[in-house]
Amino acid sequence: MTTMWITIAVYIAVLVFIAIYTGRNSKSLSDFTVGGRNAGAWLSALSYGAAYFSAVMFVGYAGNTGYSFGLWGILAGLGNAIFGSWLAWRVLARRTRDVAHRLKIKTMPQFFEQRFESSGIKMFACIVIFIFLVPYSASVYKGLASISKVLLNIPETPFMIIIALLAVLLLVFGGYLVQSRADFVQGIIMMFGVTLLIIFVVRSKQVDGLAGLKEYAKSAEGLPKLTGSKWVSLMATVLMTSFGTWGLPQMIQKYFGIKDDAQAKRGITISTLFGFLVAVGGYFIGSLCYRFYTQSEMDAMGKDYIVPNILKDSMLPNVLLGVVLVLLIAASVSTLCSVTLTASSTLSIDFVKSIKKDFTDKKATLLTKIMCILFIIVSYLVANSDTAILDMMSYSWGIISGSFLAPYVLSLYYKGLNKIGAWASILTGFCIALVPATCKIMIDAGSVNETVKDLALKGPLFACIAIVASLIVCVAVSAATNKGKKIDNEFFYNGVIENE
């Protein structure tokens, strides 16, 4: 146990050093939010990956998909690597970087305001992003809570408070600059840790090496025969966790800070390799759950505790267990910082600054730091609700990506997209994705209706439906209302704003 605590202490000391040293270079609002738009390929790609994969994936999703689908759950990791990393960077990174640099865009709501010349869309995006990033941030806390309880045998509350304070430190000292450099270190830890973790878990007596894997793959638990509804559920999880990132502001903001086009191209390869190693590795470990436990044993412990117990029962060396703990903490802190900075900067820069015209950049930076602290506190409070990690994340990703993926992605390629089409798309996706979250609130309020309970568990499916429906509505309504215009807002595609 001492070895684990020493490993965690060293990790925290490194992050504190990064925060203090790098924070001195964060002077302007641009530095705080997009890092001065000077990030290289490795910094951008690892920051993207570290924000993408947290304890939510390692603990919540990996354990849940392993329980439900066995080795088929690895498909989620493959989807994350191919669609969420490789294809996302290939389709979005360079075009987003170009627009953000030319028009000095710092946040997703600013992107919408510039593209659709609509303060209404910007304000709506501010509110939705701030409110519905809270459950995602809370799901990160819940993942960390299960880790502290199983692996460290300490109460969940003090451990979550420590993580919250660490995130506050990184953000308040310097925002994007500090966070990106911390993410770089954390990304290296994640790659190193997952590699070792796979090796030792496969070598454990429960898995019994490659021979045991072959035996597991032939068993009914290892590769179960999935019914039609099971395949739908699995594919919904794969698609939501892969394409859902395309509309998340904390992921899109990583493209804003890329230095130039060459760095964006290099980032494609780095991000993809990171995704294959970390995502596929994480889901692979979760998919081995039936080599460790029976279904009744997993039902008793809870799905959010499956992976922490696998790590505990694999009898990992104390040093490696310390590295694994740092891996999970690193993944979660980086995600927590990205989500918090995105939500807080959106509210202070786009909402408050739009209302108060004399609001200086210095005041906006200070308010962003205050909002970061408030956001983390609210997330912690929500994390104490009785909601599974997978459900919290699916509500958040579904509503935000369901609302904003279509107008964001299509704006990069479809010049005929207009404000009416964007509004129709946003409201369509929002209303569809809101259904499971509303049902969850009804259950918490005392509803015992079986249909309501069933809908509350279908967050990933409704997220996919919302994304597809909003894409169709976006194109159809724009085509029907653009009155023959081939390009809507030509300045967005060709204009340049000189001053940051």
C-alpha cells in the first residue's frame, strides 16, 4: 500500500510542478482558453486522447460492456480508435483549426455565432454546454470513487475531494497551457500503464495466458450469441462513444489550439495510435470479466466496480498497481480539466461577456477561473446521486452531440447550411436526446412506470437517433429555405480577423 501512495504522490508532485512552471506563461485570455494557438502534434493529440478516455471508459464502460457482451465489447474500443480518433481528426482537425485561427474563435458557441451570425444560437449553446457537461464531469467522479473504494480501501469522499483540488490547481494556474502539458505527461502514463496492465492481466491465473484467452473466446460467456436487441444496444454504445465526440466542445477545442496544418496532419497518426492502445486495451480488460467472476457475483458488486475488482484480483505487483492507479487518476483528471475549462470558459466568455459589453479579457479570465471552481463543486454534488456511470455519460454526450454535432460538422463542408436549418437541427437533436434524461429525473421523483424505467436506460440509443435525425433535418431544412443561395455567410469560409 505504501508503494502505491508513493507513486500517487510523485504523480501529484509532477502535476503541481507543471502547473506552477507553465502557469507563468499563461498571460492572455487566448493563452488560458486555446494555449496561444501554438500546440504541436504530440501535445494536441495526447491532450485529445487524455480528454477522451478517462475512468468513465476504463471503469464504467469497459465493465458494463464486458458484463453485457463479453469479448464483443472490444468493438467499442475499435470504434473509438477508428471513428472517434482517426476519422475525427481526418475529417475535423484541419478545417476546424483553419477556421478557428482565421476568425480567432475560442469556443464552440463562438463558432456557431460566426457561422450562422446568430447570438441566439450562441447563447443557447452556452447554456446547454454548461448544464449538460455537469453529468459527464460527475461520471468521472463516480469512476474515481469506485477506484478509491476497491483499490485503495479508503472512503470515496476524501479521494474525490483530492482529485477536485488537483483539477482546480491545474486550471486556476494557467488553463489550457497547463492542462495541455499535464495531458501530455498523463497521455504517456496512460500508454505505458495500459500496456503493462494488459500483459499482467492476461498472465493472471484467472485468464491463464493466451491458452486461457482461446478457451474464453470459445465459451458462451466469452463470445456470447447476441440477440437482435443486444446487437442494437452494442452498436448504439459503439457509435455514441465514437461519433459522440465529434460534437463535444471539450474535444473540438483541442483543434482550436493546433499550431498549423502540418501539426494537424501529424496529429492524425498519433491520436489513432493512442486510441488503439488505450481504448482497445481498456475495453479488452473489461471484456475478461467472466474469467474472474460469475454473473451473480458481478450483480452483487455492481457494474461500476467490475474493472476495479479485476485489477485488485489480478494480484498485480504493488509498483504496477501504483502505476495503474496513476493511469486511472491521470485519465480522469485530464478529462475533468477539459470538461471544466470548456464549460466555464463558454459561460464566462460567451454568455457574460455578450451581456456586459465592457467586460474586459482580464475580468473574463478571472470569472472563468471562478466558474471552474463552481463547476467542479456542482459536479461533485451530482456524482453522489444514484446514477450509473454509463447513464450519466450517455445523457451528457447524447444531449450535447445530438444538439451540436450536425451544425458544427456540416458547417465545415456544406456552405449552403443556414441559420434556420441549424436551429431546426439543434432543437430536433436536443428534444430526442433529452428523453432518457427526463425519464431518469421522473424515476428519481418517484415514478415506477416500467416504460419510463426502460427509456431511462436507453441513453446511447437515443443519442445515436438524435445525431442521425439532426443531420437529416439540418440538410433538409437548409436546402428548403436557402432560396437558391449556394454559400451562406461567405466571410466564415474566406474572411480573416487580425486581432486576437
